[in-house]
Amino acid sequence: MTGGFVYSEKPIQIESGEGVHLYDDAGNEYLDFGASYAVATVGHCHPEVVSAVQSQVEKLTFVQASYPNSARDGLYDKLAAVAPGDLENVWLCNSGTEANEAAVKFARSATQNSKIVAAQRGFHGRTLGSLAATWKPKYKKPFEPLAGDFEFVPYGDEQALAEAVDDDTAAVLLEPIQGEGGVNPAPEGYLQTARDVTEETGSALILDEIQTGLGRTGALWACEKRGVVPDVLTSAKGLGGGLPVGATLCADWIAENAGPHGSTFSGGPVVSAAAEATLSVIADENLPENAATVGNHLQSKLGGSELPIRTVRGEGLLLGVEVKRGANRMLKHLAMDHGILALPAGRTVVRLLPPLTVSEAHADEVVAALESVLAEVSA
């Protein structure tokens, strides 16, 4: 038995990668504009990440988190230093869904309330707790009943959000830009309203930056572009440079009142070394600025073309191209006919989510391929 009973496996066997390219078992090259759902933030097999992993794995592969370790401590310090505002308390885990599970648990224990307000079309993970905060019935229905006391409001509707948050609310959980839900940026002022109403009620603001963080939108954290500091921020995906690691960053009042929590593999030395190296690469190579530059170029090219598309939305290198016909059909043509890998975000949105190391020339290659594919499928 293979993983195919869970995953819809593609007809391409990937065997290696370097930078922004992947290679299959026949040696064919693919330009990676999906980055495995934003995991390959600094590209595939970045030399500094590889070196950090090799060096650490020769010394110590694992020790559990109750024993201090220099690799883990280094990542704690690095994350605290780059976190927005005063989010200097760090809990490490293995994935984004675990980071969000911890965020909800910490908010509930710190506030002694249970209600979580989340957004329609939001996606926060597939474990039972995070799944309860995820909107799409397709992901939830087979596993119900899920954790209770989650309320959903329309994303971007300030009045609906303000009316939903009350004295029984533990937290508001939002993505600054919805990724899986169709690449929907928060309207101007929406996150500030979330910040205001949570402060008024003593509830926590949790921002899920698992896809938007680490420079993807043109700033290290998307919330920084909106001038909002949450009480809890979650990160994962590209944090480990390809290795599985997540983080929950908390303000003091959350950390000081958090209930007991743990994970066997929390902050293992090898993944911690990889994550610290990844953060250094992001800073040293100024990847947020590159994401902004190449993202603006890509949006300009797509918006100025005569492609039969409805809209292009997003920020930096998190872009959604809404097309008139099925996105999955287009993605198949992009991969098989043009050697470009991208992602869906719903039935009609092609999601462009490349490593932050891509160039404007790579962006032009993608635009040309989209033009060709759209001409084919529209014929």
C-alpha cells in the first residue's frame, strides 16, 4: 500500500532539487512555483541549510526539549529576535496544524474562555482541533464531531467580526491572507479591527502566518505591513528550509497563563539548526525585498497582459490567478507541457507560491507558459 489512498499522486516522480528547480527520475527539469505549499522558502537544498543540518546531525540527532540544547536555544533566540512586537515566548513543534492547536490551547487556558472566532474560507490545518477552525466542509465532514465552540464570520466583514467577539471569546484566529481559501488578502483595516475588539474583550488575537510569514508577502510577517501585533503568531512550512518544524510565538500574558502542553519532537536539534540557518538566509539574502520586487513584477505582467483571467490578487510571492476554467486542468498542462509546477486554491484559482529566491526572468517564464496554456484550454 502507498500514500496514494490519502494523496492524489501526480504522474511525476521528483528525485532531486536545487534552488528554484526540481528534477524527476528521468532528469526532466521543473520550475517550482508551488514550493510544496511554501515549504521551499529559500529554495531546494540551500547550501547553508544543508551545511547546518550536516554539521548538527554529526553531533546529535535528537534530545527532548526538557534538556537544554544549543541548537534549540539558538532557534528560540532567533525567533524571538525577529518576532513582531513582544512575541518573545516560543514553543516549537513539527507542523503548522500543531502550531495552531497549541495557539488555541494557550488562548483558552490564558483567558479561561472557550469560544474561538474564525473566518469563512479559512484554513488552519487537518488535525481535529485545527480542523474545527477550518471552514471547508470537504475537509471536516468525514471526521465530525470536531472540537466545539468555534464560530465563523465572513472574512473581511468588520461588523460581523465585532459582533461575534464578546466576553466569552478566548480568541480570534485569522490568516492575514487566506491561502487555501482562494488567496484573499485581508481588506484594509480588518486586522486592526480584530486587534481592537480582542483588546476590548480581553481575548487573544491569533494570526496564522504559516503561509504568509517568513518574507513571502514582502515583509518578514504579513501583520507588520498592517501595523498589527497579535498575541499569538504561528509559523511553519518554510521555517525549516524543507525540514518539518513549526512555532507558536506568544506574548507574555499568554505564556504566563498557558496550560500544560508538550510534544516529543518539540525543537529537535537537527530541525532547529535547519530553521536557524533558514532565518539567517532570509535575512542575509534580503528575501522579503526580493519577494516584493518579483511579486510586483509578476502582478504587473499578468495584469497588463491580455490573458483571459478574471483577477490577480495577493501580495509578494503569494498570488492567486483566478481563471474562467478549471484550475486543475491548467496546472496539469503547466507541469506536463511547460515544466512549471504550481498549486490550486479552489476550483478556479491558480496559486503561485514559489521559493523567495526566484527572479523576474523566472516570473516571465511563468507568464509565457500561462499565456500558452490559457490559449490551449480556451480554444
